[in-house]
Amino acid sequence: MVEEKSDSKSTEKILALLERPEMEEAVANLAELLIAMNESGLLDLLKVLADRGVLESLMKYLMTPDFLRMADKLDKYVHVLEESGEILITEEKARTGIGGLLKAMRDPDVQVGLTKLIKLLKFLGTVKEQ
């Protein structure tokens, strides 16, 4: 008896939602989204992810301290990439010569950047071409 009352309340809520004027547009948008997801294969991927074992495995991987630390710094990495891109595409009017290079070497930020660049170059040198 209690279950029937709960079911009827749920049905009433659904019917009330369906009577709202904006519901027609929302349902049409949802249908278009479902069609696009189905055509792209995304729905199939979601079906696989819905398998409890896959989600549990994924969550175990995502909840590791290393991953969480990396995710916490993601905004910083994105900012660095955006700023680097701007610097690289901006046209420089003046060129830096040996004197300018020596002067720039006194800047602590340049020293840190150069150290990181050297480490990056060393790493890239160890990567084997395939």
C-alpha cells in the first residue's frame, strides 16, 4: 500500500514536469543529443563504462594520490601552455644578442626557466625515435 502511494506521487511529479511548456524543447534537445551520441559511438562507450567493474577500476586509478596531485595542478599546466603559445606566436621586433643574453641570465626567473629547459632537452635527448 505504501509502495502504491510512492509510485503515484512519482507519477504525479512526472506528469507535472511533462506539462511544463519548456519541457517540449528540453525533450527535443535530449533526443538530438542521444542521436548524436549514438551515431558517434559514445553511447556504446557509456554502456561499457556502466559496467560496475569498469567504473570501480577507473575510480581506483583516479583516486590515487599521484593522480589527484596531478589533477590539482592541471589548471596551472593549462595556463603555462596558453601563455607559452602566446609568447611563441607573438612577433618580436628586437633580437637578443650575446649582451642581452648575459644580462637576462641575472634574472632569477630566466635562470629557473633555463634550468627547466636544459632538463627538458636532456630528457628529449634520451627519447628514442620509433
